[in-house]
Amino acid sequence: MRMTVTLQCSAATAAAADVAAGPCGLSLPEVPDLLERLRSEPVGGLSRLAACLDAPSCSLLMQCAVMLGLGPPGGRRSTFEAAVEVFGPQRTVDLFGVLTLVGQMQMLANRRDGAGGPCTSWASFWSHSLNRARVLAWLARRHGGETPDLALAFGLLCDSAVALMMLELQTPSYRVTLAEANLGHRPVTEVERGRHGTDHAEVAGRIAAGWGFDAGLARAVGHHHDDRALTPQQDERVRTLVALGLVADRMTVRPAARHRQHVEWQRGGTMALHVLGMSAQDYEDWLDEVNLHSVLNGRG
């Protein structure tokens, strides 16, 4: 079964949308038939269904394995079966789903290029998101509170709705919203909700839930800009992922820009470190390690 979901504004945000005179509903991407079939298939039948996967999808799965330090020797073929050996069936299917969703968002970004002129910021935006996801996976492995593949999925999903919003939210322009948010004077979700009645975290969280990803992962995606998600009352998985995400986001800010105002780090940075059991010195030590890994991997 294929399904289309429409995200509607809540009553609490309808007034803001009316003031902004912009759309307050978004058509969310459909769950692919293949993903639903992979999830319902017994383990013994996965190889048959996996034959439907294209080579780039299998290659991406193995790239994830390498990113997470789980990759096989270099000469091994990039097959779905090889990914299952590395991750296990469920984790492989979930990672395939995340990569499929990200691929759909990239296609939407390309449509935005054709619909409204070149989206020159998308390439650099996506490069930052991918680097942050890598750092999240590294932090999870270093910290041990969550599995690296779940942290990688979280990092890839957090900003997955941006391309969709860029395509559909034209009045007012979501590109202008991003430009205002990037000034750093107010949290990005506050700017988004003031102009559109929703924000990219809420939309991404709804997509993640609708696509059947882990419930804690979906909630963490939906609240990754909310420092209230770091309080002890929250689910431990949500707290840990949001804390890792905030630390990773801060770590991937370019060194030359670290002196600038970072509202969310000012609000939640201390709480995030507390959730992870890290001191300020631990943060600096890990930042040094992250920078070293980036240089060694050609991203310095």
C-alpha cells in the first residue's frame, strides 16, 4: 500500500499562518512499496526482494558501513546481502529507508532548481548535513549511549524536510526564512513557525513516524531544536540523540564562525553536555579528535 500524508497546522499555529498569509499544509512523501515489502518479508526472503535494489542503493548502504567503522575489506562487493551481514536485517532495511527518503528530498531540491531558479545553497547545505551525520555517528560510538547507525539515521533525517519546504512554501518564501534563520538571532524553528506555522523539525518528525522508523528516533527528529527534549522527563533515547545532535551541530560549525552567536548552544549546550555526562574539557578533547578525523579524511 502506498500512502500520502498531509501535515496540517494545529489550532495553536493557525493564527501565525494566517498572519504570514502562507500555506500551512505540506504533502509528505509516500512510503515506497519496496520498503514496506522489505519490512514485512521474512529474513529468508530478503535476498529475493533485495534484487530489486539498484546498485547505487547497495553502494550507499556499504558506504554507511564504512562511515560507521563496520565496513568489510575493500575488495568486497557492495550488495544488499553484504550490508545485512554487517548491520543485520532490520538495521539494513531501516538504513535503506532513510537513504531512500534522503534521495527523495534531493530530487525535490532538484525540482526546486527548475521551479524557482538555481538553489545554489542546497549543495553546501547538504554537505554540512552529511558531515554532521558522520560526526553524530562518531560521537555515538565514542559515547556509547546509542548505536552509531541510529545516530547516523538521526543526523540524516533531521533536516530532511528542508528541500520539501523550499519547494512548496513560496508565499512567504522559505528561502527568505532560511536566510533570516541563518543570522542566528533566534532559533531556526521559531523563525519558521512565525512565518509558516510549522517548522522543519516537526515536518521531518512526522515524515519519520509516517515511514515507520523507530518511534524514539522519530520523536528525537521532531524535537531536535527543542531544548526541552533534554530534560529528565523525556525518553532516554530522545534525550541522548538530541544531546548528541546539538554537540555535533556545534562541532561542525566552521572554526572561523565559532565566535558568532549560536542561540541554541547558548540555551541547551550545558544541558546537552550534562545528558552525555561530558565536561567542558571533554567537549574540547572530543572536538580535537573530530577535527583530526576530518583532516585525515580530507574534510579539513
